[in-house]
Amino acid sequence: MTAIETDLSADLRYAALTSFTSVMSQEIRTRSVPGESCSLQNILDDNFSVPEEQDSHTAQHSLLPLGQMGSFQYETVFHRKGLVSSKHSVKHLRIISESDEQKHLSSDCQSAAGETESDSSRSITNYKNKNMCHSSKESKGKLDADMNESPSVRTEGGILKNEALGARFCSLLLKLYEVHSLPQGSDAKGKTLVTAALSSLLAVSAEAKKAALRQGLLETLVIQLRELHVRLSLESAENLRRVSAKKKVCPVLRDVGILFTILTNFLNGDSDVKVAAAEMGLADVMHKLWVWCCALPSLLEDALKMLSTFTTLCLSATQSLVLTTTVVGVGLRKTPSSLSLLHEIVSLVHREMEALNCAHEARILSLSFQILTNSCQSQECRNVIAKSTLFQCLPKLHPSLTKKQKHWEEVELIWLEFMSDFTFHSEGQLAVPKITDAVDLLISLAASSKVANKMAALYVLRNISFHHLNRPRLLGSGEFLQMLHQKLGDGTPEEKTVAASMVWALVANYQKGKLVIKCAGIDKKLQEAYNQLRLLSASEDNEADERICIIRNALQIIYAENSTARRR
């Protein structure tokens, strides 16, 4: 910390910032390994009090060995399904995202941060230093009372001496970031190191996020994005095709990518930051920058990762996706727009599906669907998705067209996982069956050789069967009844449970459904599956008991009327 506070041009500061970023990278690698403890995060987020007899310089000596842990590299870790993390050189920043954080790790992401920096960030930011220090004119008695209430009263240079270590580091880095954001702050190397260190700290420390939000970093980042949009609005996206104009535009786009990186780490795992960003119109700014994001694949990927993090487990963030506009000078609308950022993401899915082949990676498509999946928590977004042209691409997944090629299996899983979440709601349960051959496609995918694809297709069919308007169509499909018959007879215990839940949904309060199930012989298959699971339940856990209960309830509903008639 003392080295970071030294002169701007000192090599000691550069070495300290590089070591600090390396330590943060090591912490991120530790997070990605199951069972590893995040010791550095605990140090940064705990109240790290400085004893009275020590100053900040002597208190930091215990942290110096940590700087020797990492190789001088920045690591990209992005939480998403089916992909792994990767390392990047010292010229790149680190991105952490919580998109689907409760499920899987995701793909390597590249963040633009070159050695040469433009003077694009021209805003002079006023950070809010709330509750940072006490007035020296207060009486000693009042000061003692305040110290009894909160230990964070000793200050030095505007930094709380008894504040959490992560917040103290954040305060120092924010001051340096403000200096390097000024027009006269032309130290490119220093700006790169400060930005990387700040982004790394925000990825690791929750206390650093709180301090950054309190001191106005979010407002600064949004303002800088708006200023960069103003600069880009004076140019044309066609300039990227001309070498002479490309030199003028690319540095600005690189700065936009750096801001996306910081925002991704800042938003990760903190609902307060996400709500504040939604209120500031972050989605609207992203919509205005969208045409430039689509111009560069790397910038588009960074933008999608940031939006995926922004919309994860945050209702206000997802609601703002349908309130955006590209009109300059207009902020978030009061009602959903007919051409919003969510519509742009749907259009992006169309383009990716058209360009998809064995050589074209599905990373952009996966990130787009992650945002759409997050949007399903908002009713406004679900209505937009249901009325959009998104599902016009669904017939392309039919096995007769894909020839069961390996790269299409990943695309199938991406679609099915999204549809599983979308059909959890009534809008999706009504929208999906209206698509031409959608039910037949799901039935064919339920017979896939890949277990994940097969189960995801079964989950979508199960969700569809819960809406009463879909009962006649499903019960009138011979392929659907044959699939139920096959899953209950030869399927795995999990497949039998899902099939039984479909039967339960189709026959509940529906006499015609009971008759169709009996005529198809599915009730006998249910009884056989019930007997098999009961034999296995003695050696299984509570999950087997839950499966038995589902099948038993389905059988009770099917035979409920006959039992009542016998009692009479």
C-alpha cells in the first residue's frame, strides 16, 4: 500500500501494482478450484485493524510475501456452462462474471487493454467521500463516543485506518484512477496498471465493491461510457474498414472494452451495484453503443459478458432491457420499446444461427442465450421474447438437418436449456407449442444419445404439459404417447420420474386424459416403474422416495374415479 502511494512516475509503484494484480489473479485461480479456501478474500474483506503503535507502512509488511505468489499474468475466469478458464498476457485485464454462477465455469474472455492509451476519458470525476473522516473541531468527548460506536474513525489522507483492507486499497486505486482519467493524465503504462489492479480488486473483494459504490465509481464509469459514445457518434462504423480511419476509432473502442471489463467485475455478485446501475440507465447506454459492439467480435463478447453479469439475479436490470432506445438524448422509457436492447440480442441470435458451422464457435450464441435466460425472470421480457421472431430458428435444430453433427449438439443444448427456463412460465408454455413442428422436434431430441440434451428436452416437454391448453395436442400425438411408454418402460430412474410427472400434469382434473392414458397402456407402465423403484428404494436415498411419491400420485389420480365408484 505504501508503494502504491508513492510518486506517479516511480518504478516502485509500477512493481507494486503489477504484484498486486498478480496476487488477485492467484486468488481467482484459487476460486476456480473446488475445495480451495479463498484466504486472500478473507483478508481483504475482514476488518483489518491497524494497532495504535503501528502505522500503515509497518502494518503492510505481513502482506509483502503474497506478492511473490503469482506469475505476472492476468487470468480470465467467466462463470458459464461447459467451458474452462484461461490465462492472458500482462496486456489484458481480468474479467469475473457470475452468469449462472451457481452452475458452471465458462469460457475464456479477452479484455482489451493495450500498452498505449488514448485520452478518451475526459471526465473529471467527483468521488463521494461519505463518512470518511471526522472533523478535527469536534470535542474529545464526542470523538470518544463515536469511537465506541464504530472502530473506523482513525483516518490518514482520507482513508479509514481501521477500515477493511479491501476498501482501503480500493480508495487508493480510485484516486489513481481519477488522476489517470484526466486529459493531462498521459501515463499510458500507469493507467493500464491502475485499471488492471482496480478491476482485479473489484473481482475479489466485496468490501472493495462497497467502497467503490460509495465513492461514485459506478457514476464515473457510466459517464465515461456516455462520453465515448458521443465521440463514436461522430464517426461511422464503416470507418473500421478503412485503415486511415481505423487508427482513430480503434483506441476509443479499446477504452470502451476496458470500461466493460471494470463493470463486469464491479457488478459481479453485488445486487446493490446492479440495482444502482439499472437506475443509472446502463442498459440504455449499452443499446446506444450496440452498433459499435457488433463491429468488433472481441468487444461484442465483452459486452455480452457484462450484460450477462448485469442481469443475473437482478429483476430491475432485466426489466431495463426492454426500456432502452437508440435515440440520442433520450434515456430509459417508461413503457417497453418495440426496438429495445432485448430485440437486438434476439437479432444477434438469428445472425449467429445463420453463420453457425463446424468452424464457427458458439460462444457468442451461448452468451446471448444466457442473457435471454436471465431475462425470463421479468414478465415484460418474457412477453417480448414470446412475440419476437426468436423461435423461427428452432426448426434448424431438427436432426434431419443437423445430421447429428458434433458441433450442433452444443447448440441444441444451449437452446434446450433456455427453453427449459422459458417454459417454466406460462408465456413460454403457450409460445413454444405454437411453433411449427416444435413438439415433434422436442420428442426427437428426447431420444438423443447425449444425456444432457435428452434430459433437457424432457424437461421442456414436462413444462409444456402443465398448461391445460396443451393437453389435447399432446394427448393426441401418437409420438408423444409412444415416448412416454418407452421412457417409463426402458428409461433411467430420472427419465421415469419426468415421464410420470408429465402423466400427472396431463390427467389432473381431466377425465379425457385419464382415458387416453389407460387406452395407451401407460398406466401399466407406471405401475411397473413404481414396483421397480420400490425394490430399489431400500438401498437408495431420499431422492428415490421422492420419485416413488411422484409415480404413486400419478397412479392415484388415474384410478381415483374408479376407487370412488367402488366405495359408492
